[in-house]
Amino acid sequence: MKTTTVLVLLTTSLAIRSQIAADGGEYGAASSRLSLGEVTRAVLENNPAIKEAESRWQAAIHRVRQANAWDDPRIAGESRVHRYVDVPPNAFMDQMLGIEQLIPLTGKNLVRGRVAEAEAFSAFEEARRTQLDVIAKARGAYFQLANAYDQLDINSKNLTSLKQIADIKRDS
């Protein structure tokens, strides 16, 4: 799990750096620092889990309207080509057409609509939770990366200090 987050962060940072270098704007290629705001923006724009959760939320919103609607009307037709009994032609109808529309008197469609609204709200909250989880993981990985760079800087300064101490000892 941690490796995936770090890989996502590193991929995002490389994509942002190449985009900044390609733009050549006010930051230019000289700016190699990665900011927390850039990481957050890139993660929000490019994360597939967030896009999937938002599409589920949009689908749930569209289902609300469908659940509130009446049932579809039914149309039926029938035609007889040949009669099996000898009856005058005016005695039976040879063609029949029927149209039927169910009217929900009990409020069944309103209840279905309320259920669909609750499911849409649940999908919204799930999308928001996914978004917050991804942001938290990306920011955590950003701070781990910043900490690693700071530790490397400290190690570099310690190495320089140790070299200076060794040089002073040799000279004396």
C-alpha cells in the first residue's frame, strides 16, 4: 500500500515537473521544487478512484429522476388473419389495439424516489470519502518524500562536517 502511494506521488511529481518545463512559464524549468498544492491538484485531477466514485455519484443522481417517473405505458396489438368458425364478419373484431398506463395512486414512485435520493446522497458521501482518503495519502507521501530529502540534506552536511574534522586532524 505504501509503495503504491509513493509510486503515485513520484509519477505525479515527474508529470508536474515535465509539464512545468514544457510550459516554460513564470516558474520555468529552473523550478524543481514540488509544492503540496501542485501535488494535491494533480492527484485530484488524475486519480482514477476519484473519477470512478464521481461517475457512480452522477449515475445515482440520474437514477433519482427515473425512480420518480411513472411506469412506462404498454401498447399491445393483435390481428387475426383467418377465422376457424363460420361467423359473419361483423360479429368479431379481427384487429385489436390496447394502450395501458399504470397510475401510481399509492405513492410508490415517490417512495422509490426517496430511496434513490438516499442512495445518491450515499454515493456522494462515498465519493467525498474517497477524495479525502486519496488527498490524505498523497499529502502523507509528500511529507515522507520531503522528510527523506531533508534527511539526505542532513546526511550530506554531516559528511561535509566529518570531512572537515578529518582534514583538521590531519593538519594538526
